[in-house]
Amino acid sequence: MTRTLSAPTGTTLLKAAHDGGIDVTATCGGRGRCTSCRIKFVAGTIPPPTLADEVQLGDDLVREGYRLACQCRLEEPLTVQLAPPLDEQAFQILGAGPSVARTAGVVMDSGVAKQVVKVTVPHDEHHQTSDLEQLLAAIGREPADVGPSVLLGLPTALRDDGGLVTVTTFGRRILAVERGDTALMKFGLAVDVGTTSVVTTLLELESGEQLASVSSLNPQAVFGGDLMSRIAFAQFNPVNLRKLTTRILGLLNQHIEQVCREAGVLPKWVYKVVVVGNTCMHHLVLGIDPSHVGLAPYAPVMRHALVTTARELHLKTAPEAQVCFLPIVAGFVGADAVAVALATRMDAGDRLRCAVDIGTNGEVVLGSRARLLACSAPAGPALEGAQIRHGMRGALGAIDRVTVDDDVHVHTIGEAAALGICGSGLIDLLAGLLDAGVIDPTGLIQVDQRDALPGKLRDRVVMRGEERQVIVLRPGDHGAGREIVLTQDDVRQVQLAKGAIASGVIMLLHVAGLAPDDLDELMLAGGFGNYISIASALRIGLIPPVSPAKVRYVGNAASLGAQLCLVSEAERAHAAEVARAIEHVSLAAHPDFEQIFVDAMNFPAR
């Protein structure tokens, strides 16, 4: 499909596309640090390549007329073709996990109650009353307890079944009045809004049973793969802020429609929604400007727990459904970290435990009932495949497991033809190359030492121009339609990402006056953390050196925490206590952090 756009001279082609409603993905936020916005010039003068073009695209693509849309400025009429993205499909996104009904000690009390009552409708014009007054008299409530949307269907509900209605309440608030007896129809949603993915789960509120769950990539990612890119896109720009908010709310409504359809539940029977997410996602769902979250001292607009209505957010559930946002700890430690701490019961025992949510906006929580510490450990999008030459998300055809002996052996998701390499595959590959001596502890691909390697492995280590590379697959290998390589810059990107995660854990231990050996348990949470090999993560130093027996996968703990708060008001109140108890540690402000981070970027020696 061909589109014609007009834009002022000097506008970047990326901005012109976005302003014209064309979704050109810009994983790095348009900073020239990835290849996702690449375009090919078809007509018009091809501009000279920028440094970013040359570094990210390489000589071959530059010669073929490819450029980065974020680097090209409009100077004259031209025609460009959007580069086809990888055919990423069947994404591997961690779902909601186990049902809260099996969580010990949870008291099922969602706060949503249904009462079937018989209401006498007004029948004598000399009796000065109204439909609402008759209803309130029957259930003992005041006009202030009634949501405005309840009034819209009240006359019909009261008269369709001889005055028999079901009244749904949350505390004193009346959420709905429905004709007949619908007392058994009480449902709620737990929503985990992540930087990369979004998971929505439908639960029956009385039993806590999971009825349906759906997960998708966060559609805001087209404007930036990490939080700072997204904040920069929205910064002091109400139009762009609205774009981000509209995108996420639109996805949530798609999720609502899908889970309700799968479970055979009417959306109007969804009366409570609990939302967790990092601080930026929290603000964007609410339409709050996150500009100052991205500026020192990184203060959020609000931190307290908030309850609003689905009507105010334009969510397609019961209009007066209560939408509960869990509290935030700090600018980059959000409600998702609180939910993880709640779900893993970190504050309930004396054992020293650490929960690591490995992701684009990673968070680390450390402690026990005596003390809880938390910090932000943003790995950025490299472990999601961004800013990696042949990186991709965990989708069909992604290399997700790698072993290295006298050669490189790969496995792809779905056993499909190889398209690229995802984060878990990258970690396996680096671990194997470290053991094989292809990469040294500083991360250098040792081209000069390749003659000491086995023949097949030696032939994969090459120097092309000034770039060191390891050939992972050649065209035709494992169905690959092109060569898939690991570059020296790819290794550096992973070192930055894993350094951020590892230094977060080490820094919290340092502040607490403890060492890795003092840990009783290290929990890997989140979508990415549950797909990586523990052995490989330890080998590259993504997590501190502890016994593998102490490392445990805990699934989507943020979603589980949201579900707990959905089915139990006691849990939601406890989440607020956990948030107040967590001490935020600002890594960059600590005098010892720089050296800890630099050390964490290196790979452990054998």
C-alpha cells in the first residue's frame, strides 16, 4: 500500500511517518541506536549515511540505499519503502501463572457484593418519590453512593421483572442494578502492564478461579522499546502522551473482549479491575504526564493507591467497575515490584530472599520481614532482541537455546526455520563462547586467538573490516535465509544489560551489609527471567554467584500479586503496607555504584 504524506522541511522521516499515522517502529526511541526504523530509498536523492546509519546498518545495507528513518531529514520530495520487519509471530510471552485459589492463607473477599432485592416502583403520582429513592430505601444506601451510569438503565431494570433486581456494590458504592437474579455473576480482571508485554486475566471473584488469560506485546513499543524512550516521546507533548495512553487502553479493551468471549462472560459482569505496572506504565494508563519521571530527581506524580472507575478510563466493563491501581515505591520502582513482593511473601519470613524481575525495566527486591530494599535495574531492550544485529523477540523461529562444543548448535522456538536470536539464546551463546575461550572475561571476541579453537568453531570467528564477529548460522543452516552473526557490539549491549541487573542485586546486598552467599533464595520473575537457563545466567554473571539450588523461577509474580489483590481486599490493603515498608535505593546516587556496575559488566572468569 502506498501512502503520500506532507511534512515541513527538516522533519525526520520517522516523525513524518508517526504524524501521518504510519507505525514505523523505533525501538530505541529514534536515537539511532537500533535498526527497527530502517527504510529503503526508492526515488529521490539518497542522503549521505550518518555515523548511526553506518554503525547500525553496516556497509552492505548502506550501499543498497537503506537508511534509518530517525536520522533522515526531509529536504525534497522522495519515495521510500519501509523495510519489512522480521516475520515475528507466535510470541513467547509468559502468561498469568497459577490460580490464586491455590495460594495458601488467602481470604476470598473481593469487596464486590451482590444482593437480590424486590423494589416497589412508584405507582401513585401523589406519592412524591422516584425510582432511585425506592431502590435506596430497599438496600439502605444514599444518593451519593450511586454511580451516574447506574441511573441510565434503572427504569428498565426495575420494571422488566416485577421489581426483582440484583444490586452490585463495592463497599457502599453501588456499581450496577440488573434485572432478575444475577447473584452468581461476579468477575474481575488482573492486569499486568509491562514495558514490553501486557497480560490480562479474568477471574471468578468468589472462588478465585482463572477463567481466561491473554497476553500481547505492548503496542506503545512502536514509539520506543524502553521506558526512557517512551518518556522522551511523551515529554511535555500532550499529543504524544495521548497517543501512548490511547494505545494501551485500546489494547486493554481488546483483551477484555477476548477473555470475556473465551469464558462466556458478559463484560458488564466485570466489576473490579486491579492494575499493576512500573511507574511509567501506571502514569500512561491513567493519562498522567510522565515527563518528570524522566528528569532528576525522577519523582512520580503520585505514589498512593488509587481507585477510579472503568467509565473514567473508557474501559468496556461495567461502567462503574472499580479500577484499583496498586501503590508505587519510586520513579522507577513501581506497583509491579510491590505485586512481586506480595506474591512471593517476601515480608513474611526470616529467610533472606531476592526477587529479580529481568526485563526492559528490571526491578530488584531484597529482604525479609526485618527489612525490604528495592532498586531499579533497567536492562533496556537488548535482552528482548533490540539493538542486537540479528536480535528478535521470543517468537516463532527465534534461536532460544544454544550449546557450544567444537561447534555451535542451536534450537529455535517451534522448531521453525531460524530468523534471528532472542534473549535466552543470546545468554546461552555467550555462556558457551566464554567456556570455549572465544570470548574473554572483558567481552572481547578473541579473533587473534582463533587458531587455538577446534576447526569448525575457528571458522566461525571472523574479522570483517574492523568488526569482530561470530557466525552463528550460515544461510541454509537450520533453515536460515540469511547469515546470523553475533557482533562485538552485540556482546557489549548484553554486557550493559546484564551489568545493570547484576549490579542492582549486588548493590542492594552491599547496602544491607551482606554478600551473595548470605542469600537463602534468588527468585527469577517476569517474562524473560522464566525462559533463561539458570546455568547460563550464572556463567555470564547476569545474576550473582550463588548455588544453582538457591535459584528458583517464580513465573509472572506481578500478575499473581494483582490477582491476589483482585480476590482479596485484605491482600490489597497488605500491598499498601508492603509498598510503605520498601526502602528505595537510588543506585546512581550511591558513591560505590559506579565501580560495582563496571565490575558487573565483565564476565566471570572460569
